[in-house]
Amino acid sequence: MGRSFAERSHETELMDTETVSFEDYRACLKDLSTVNALTLTHRPILTWIDRATRSLTPGERVTVLDVGYGYGDLLRKIHAWSRRKGRAVDLVGVDLNPMSEPIARAATPPDVPIEYLTGNVFDYKPERPIDFVISSQTTHHMSDEELAIFIRWMEQVAARGWYIADLHRHPIPYHAFGTLARVARWHRFVQHDGPVSIARSFRKDDWDKILLAASLAPGTAEIHWHVPFRLCVSRLK
């Protein structure tokens, strides 16, 4: 019997349940950053941030908070974008896994000022106002109930807006990624968790229900599909 994609899967990912060594975890995050580059994972967020900051006056600074930064590759991409565009951006990341912080720091050049923090984002007390909250490929780890709480938190914390980038639950990426990961010989976590992540991810009606549960009025947030099989939710204030 084939897998049903009608509803979000509750299958657990190895990264969430299995204890691994520091080196093993670093190898997994490094392979995930390669996946992100090959599958254009960060492009929707970079496009959105570019649009959201276009009206800034010269020298006006904004702070971007990345929830679940992992290897730190998205924050480094945003830093490179800010240099190209001449936009003044302070970058902060919060990740639940304590191994992410030293791994992301080591992968970040010394002249790239990114503040990597460890902890539960709901316990995070910003030292400065947060303009934008972003989260990439993290929300499928959460239940619908946790996501409603997360969205309400972002509504309170993000002064200018927030952006969630995640996967579109569909059989094409599910089967295609499984084949690609095996051929590329990516980390065993990536091979196992990639298809599970897709099965745990979203369709538009899932996000409609989650946004309603978060007490957002219809039309407050936007839901957009991006190549290849990304489903992103955003809100500009």
C-alpha cells in the first residue's frame, strides 16, 4: 500500500530522535546546506526580504531573526545579499540544538557578523527590537498546535513582518528526493529524513487551518508556492 499524502505524517525524523556525535551532526548539516543550494531553498526568503526592505532610508538598520538556523547558511546568504544591496542588516539566529551554534560559527568567516544563539525561541528575550522573523525548513518539525503558537509569537515579536519557508507535501518531491539523496550519497539522516520531512510538510489547506487557529484573519498572511515544491507563508505589516 502506497503512502497517503492527504494529511501531514506524524512519522519522526532521525535528527529529532537519535543521539549523534558532534562530527556526525556537522556532516549532516553540511549535506543539508548542499541540498539547500541545489534546490534553491533560500531564494524565496531572499526575494521577500529584498522586497520588504526596499523602502528603507539609506543607513536605516533592521534586525532579522532566523529561527532554526542549523548550519547558518541562510543567514550567511542574507549577509551576502545585504552587502550587494547596501542594506544595513543585523543578523541573529536561535537554534534549539546546542551543537548548531559552534558548527555555524565555524562555517562563518570571521568578518561576517552573525549572532548565533542556542535555546528555545519562546524563551528568547531580544536585546533589541526584531524587525523580521524568518524560519526555513523548520516548521514541519512542529505540530499544527505548536505552529499556531509560533505564528502568534512571531506576530508579537516581528515589528515589520515574518516569513516561513517550508515544503509542499506531494508525491513527486517525496520520491524524487529519496532517489537523489541515495545517488548523491548524502548523510544517512538526509536520506531518511528528507522524504519524511516532505510527508510531514504542508498543503495550502493545512496552512489555512493553522493561520485560523493562530487567530489571523483571512488574507492577513500570504501563502505562495515556489519552485521546486516549496510552500511559503509570509506577513508584511
